[in-house]
Amino acid sequence: MFENLESLKENYKNLELKIADPDTMKNMENWQKMVKEHADLKPIIEKYNEYVQNKNILEEDKEMLGESLDDDMRDMLKEEVSAREKEITTQEQELKILLLPKDPNDDKNVFIESRAGAGGDEAGLFAGELLRMYNMFADKKNWKTELMDINEQGVGGIKEAVFMVKGQGAYSKLKYESGVHRVQRVPATESSGRIHTSAATVAVLPEADDVDVHIEQKDLRVDVFRSSGNGGQSVNTTDSAVRITHLPTGIVVSCQDEKSQLKNKDKAMKILKSRLYDKMLEEQNKEMADERKSQVGSGDRSERIRTYNFPQGRVTDHRINRTIHQLDDFLDGNIEEMIDALITYDQAEKLKIIGDDKTA
């Protein structure tokens, strides 16, 4: 079943030798690539070694069953064989998951965009709560966050905000958050106690490198204007805010969070690159056959993915039909249980597709 893993194991050993070789370290860029490849292979090889060891012990136990044994010894050996067969089945499943094609963006930093949707002021308040939720989740993961831009509304919410999350595997965890998040609750301003439904849209974009996206300067229009956001008089009296328009696509990015025009331009360019990269990935996904796309990981931002129901104290993810009944805890950034469930579902769907391909 895992015949190719022997050559992968050999490759892993060769990488180990090369990494330890002082001559290899002279080319630091190449050495770092080898270190990363070695780290990516490590969980696969370790699991494979456990699997092979268990298979060998199982064969030995089965051979012993063919020998002359007393009843107690035979019963004990049968139990051991049964337990080991179950363990091997589990390890086979774990190996299949480890061997699934890896999303090349999984290790990248991300930009999270939170935008108020339908529902007026209440939608803006909820968009702000989602921003806080992801910031708290990032803190729990010891990831760094940086606010790129924010457009606030008068009642304490936000019209839209963009912030960056830097950390190992940030995109692999957060990519499932793209889509429409719906909230059901009684607004503070509602005197009759009626439950309102509002929505906010979340977009999770992998940070794009220069290798991923090339932007021609002639394709850009850069406008500067006076900031209208927070930051004091010095912000409002200089043309520090920057708006960049990518003429071929019509994508517009504004940034006014910094007092420096150069810093705002730098932030806006980072966001623009990631939006262009995201657009390119979206077009590639559209070219794929529908059955080849993982339903959970498609990142369709028009899809209603989750409902936060305050009267019932629950949050429900509609893609996997999973409900968690600690809503306040969830909004405090404790979203790992839901994310892990989404990852497990996504992996199962991908394994199913591979299985269907083999039987087709």
C-alpha cells in the first residue's frame, strides 16, 4: 500500500546527512530549503516506521499462533493480534492523511478581512467582534498580529478592517473561516426585544510573495488623501492616507492606519498582492472539476458558513453541521475545536475523492 515510502525514507536519510554537512551550509538558502523539506517529511517517516514495526510484530505473532501453545497463551496472543490489527488500520489512515497533497499556502502568513454585511449598525458591531475573536485566537497560538487598515463606524463597530496574522501554519488553520458569518440576537437598541439577523463577511488571504505575483508599476494608480481615521491631529493634517488602484482588475486598496505615507503605501501593496494572488487562486479553482474541489476549503465568500445564535448560546457551522454550545467562549477566541473538525472533514473528503479515483 505504501511502497513508495521506502524511497521517501531514503530521501529523508540523505537530507539528514546533507543538513549536517558544513559544506551544504555555505549556501544558506539551499540549506534552509533542505531543512524545511526534512521537517515536512519527518512526521510521515516517523509514522511509517511505527507502521512497519507493527506489521513485522503482527507477522511474528501470527506465526506463533501456528505453533503448539497452551490455551491461555493462545488466547492472549489472539487478543494481541486483534489489538495490533486495529492499531495498524489506524496507522494506515493516519499515513493516508499525511500523504495527502499539501496546500502550498499552508505555511504562509495571512491577511484577514472582516466586513459588515446586511444588518446596519448591528452588522458593524458583529464584524468588530469577529475581528476581536480572530485576534484572541492568534494570541492563544502565539502568532503575531498587525492591524493594516480599519474603517470604523460611529456606534463602536467597523465597516471593514484588515489585519495580518504571522505564524507557523496560520493559513492552514484560518483558511476555513472565509465566508458569510451570520448573527442572531436582540440588539441593544431594540426596545421590543425582537431578534435581528445580521451578517459579516470574512476573507482569509495567504500573504503573496513577489514570486507569487508580479505587479507592473504602469498598472497602478496611487492616490494620496487626508486621513479621516483615528490617530490625532497629525494624521488629519497631512496627506498620509494611500489608495492604490490596480487598473487591469479594478481592485482598490486603501490604507490610512499609519501616520507615514510610505508605511501606508507599503501596507496597501502587501494587501493588493494578496488580493491579486487570491483572485488567481480563485480562477484556478474554477477551472477544476466540481468533484475535485474540497467543499470546506473552497473559500467561497458568498457562502453562508456559520450562524452565531445568542438567545440559544450556540454557534453552528453549516458546512459540517456541527454545533458548539459555548458561544461566549467561542467569541473569546476558543475556536480550535471547530477548526479541527473542519480540517478532519476536509481530509475525509479528499481521501474519498482519491478512493473514488482509484475505483473509477
